[in-house]
Amino acid sequence: MRRSPVNDLPQHILDQLQRVNRRQFLGSLSMGVGAAALSQWLPMAESLGQEASVGLPGPHHAPRAKRVIFLCMAGGPSHLETFDDKPRLRELDGTPMPESFTEGMPIAQLQGKPLTCLGSPAGFDRHGESGQAISSYLPHIASVADDIAIIRSMVTEQINHDPAHTFMNTGSIVSGRPSMGSWVNYGLGSINENLPGFVVLTSVGGRNPQPIASRQWSSGFLPSHLQGVEFHGQGDPVHYVANPPGITSDQQEHFVAAVRDLNRLRAETTHDAEIDSRIKQYELAFRMQTSIPDLMDISGESKATLEAYGATPGDGSFASNCLLARRLAERGVRFIHLYHRGWDHHGGLKQYMDVCCNHCDQPTAALINDLKERGMLEDTLVIWGGEFGRTPMSQGGGDDPGRDHHIKGFSMFMAGGGVKGGVTHGATDDLGYNAVEDVVHVRDLHATMLHLLGLDHERLSVPFQGLDVRLTGVEPARVVHPLLA
């Protein structure tokens, strides 16, 4: 049996590592009620860390989906140019927006300015046997109309990009809460020990690409090994995972084993559950050194597959990321989050709808078809949409104005993973301003996603700061059963 690297350390270092125990740690704090309360809290924290490190004992009910691919159109795609046809808005193009729709409403940068109706330049046709109405900007997604469930009545609570992403990703406007992918991996555990359970990919193309902060895929108060790991389509796939120059795999393995043993010694004296996460992260990083290069190299995919996605190996595009999402799903990654940054169309609506849809339409449809052909769509939940929608009123002057942020009604779609294809759920009013029929809140979207994964959104909770915290929060949330197959 190979000798543990820790046993090779000098005795004085081992003595120093073992010097601090739990009683001494508490003694170093101000004694009294506070220290006593902390001593009662520590076992609970240890238990939480142990439970989260392996996931809960399984789903709460029979799952329909094993994994999620969330395609985020960062910046807020206009529902009026994608999935929500409004003939009345075209009739009113260039005329004042009726005050009955907007009085007292949050309309971001348009507050106090003349509000003018902007009819959509998109054409809408019926597609598939289901006859779903989809924009001429999205001919490829239109080709899979019978596989998708369009939600036309989404609402959210935050009208600016960063807080809206935070709310969509974590169910809260408070930064630092766990993201969707972390909750899913906490609830179900990981499948592939050589890859993270939660992977993030980003691409850029369009107008005014909004920054996406890494805290959007944070694990929050859950153990840190549940956070999302960003993979890069160009350069090193994951920063700091490759061996330093001159270091062999055997040397790196020995180093990782030494760090692991040191951390375990520390954990025995401090009872810090986060140390267990640190150990898991080091070990996963070492295993990723061999698994990542093969995963990220899409050059071995067939010419037909590359052409179907419109992907070029190594270009970091949304198309390549969609193909990587399929490869990640094949390898058992639980939650795959793709961001395409460029949908913030305050101006140049026609121009940048063309740009963004050219980037995202074909790869989205190719991903759905690819999963379907491989028999994976039935247990892979695909979600497409942004952090909010856009206003029916125009913004900016000239021949090609844009639209402002909008939270009162917008569109998303879901496919696979137990979702009923070929259906349209909910509706906005005649001008696309307010969701008025079968309204779906972001919390409802989260509850439905968790339900399809076999998780009860009310039972998937963690005690934190005096509350049993959930992805869906404390406000009412419901599973949208009409979307389920």
C-alpha cells in the first residue's frame, strides 16, 4: 500500500496541524450564550455539508427528466419578434400607446417619454401539425414546432439585466443564493465523477452584450462543489486545471493526494463542512485533466453533425456550445447552462434580431433534433428564453428603433423531459403588454422544472438564517401541469 503523503511531513508540522481542536476553537470565541449556540450549530452544519455532498437520497417522485439544458438568450429577446404575434400592434404602429395599458407601470428607460406603438417587422406563420405560430426570424425552431411547448404568459419581478438574471437563476433578488443548477445537483447528486454536475458555457453575438457574472452560477450557502464550472470554447477549457509546466501526471496526483490528506486532518480538528467540498474540488479537477480534452474536442463529430449545428470546432460560438451541451448531456452532466450575450435590442431591432437569430436559431433546433435522434430528448429538459421580454413601444429614433426591457409578459419555450410538445400556453393582451391568461411566474417555471426532475419544490429546502430556503422562495409557486405530457 502506498504511503500517505501526509505521513512524510515533519513531526512539528503534524503537531501544528493537530493543535487546534473544536473545543479550543469555541474557547477562542467570546464565551457564553453565543459560543454555546455555535456549538449547537456546528453539528447541523456538518450534517448539511455531508448530505449536500452526495445529494439527497433520491427524487421525491418518479422523474421524467434526468438533466436540464437551459439556453439563456441573455439581454432579453423580444416575444413580439419570436413567439407572440400581435396583429393589432401592427395596426397601431407609429401611434401613441393607449394609456390604459401603461399608466403606473414600470417601463424602465421610457418613463416620462412619449410612448409609441411599434409593430413587429416579423412575419408569423403556423408550423407543424400543431399549427404553432412562430416568427419568420426563427425558421429552424419553427421546424421543431411539434416538439416544443411555448409559454406566452411569462412574468418576472426585475426590470434590469443583472437582478433579472439573478431572479431567473436563483429565484431571489438577493445575490448569493444558490442557482438552479446547484439546487438540482444538491437534490439529485452527480452522475459522472469525472465532470462537474453543473457546467456553464457562454458565447457572444449581437447588440450590447451584457456581462454575465460568475455569481449567477454560484452555489450560495450550499457546499461550493455544487457551483457551476465555466467551460471556455477557446483556449484552455477550464482555467488552472492543466498541470504547470514540467509537472507530470504522477507528480500532480501525489500533490493532490497530499492536499487531500492535509485537508482531512484540518477537517478532523475544525469540523468545517466546506473542507469536504474543497477536497472534492481538488480531486475532480485532477480527474478533469483527462476527461475535458476529449469532451471539448468536437472535431471528431461527423461533417453532417457539424453542419446541422453550424458549428466550427474551437470557435466558441453558440452553435459549438450547443453541440458541447449534447456531449455533456451524454456524459451525465445534470445541469448545462448556455448564455448567448447579445439580445439587448434597445435600438437596431431588425438588424440585431437577424444577427442573434442567425447565431441561435439553427443550433437550438439542431440540439433538439440531435437529442431526439439519440433517444435523449425524452429525459433531457431543454428550456429556451431570456431574463425578460421587450416593450410593445418603440425606443430610439431613426429607421430601425428598438424595444425597452419588459417584465409584464414575455415568451419562453420548453422541450423534452416530460414536456408536452406542440402546445402554446397562456397569452398576453392585444398589444403584448400584460400576460392575461394562464400567467406563469418565474417561480412556476422553477417548480415545473424541479417536478419534471422528480423533485418537489416545497420539500427541496435548506435551513438558512432562520428560514427553510427553497429555489421557489416563500411566495406561492405551482407546477404548470398543462405543459406536462
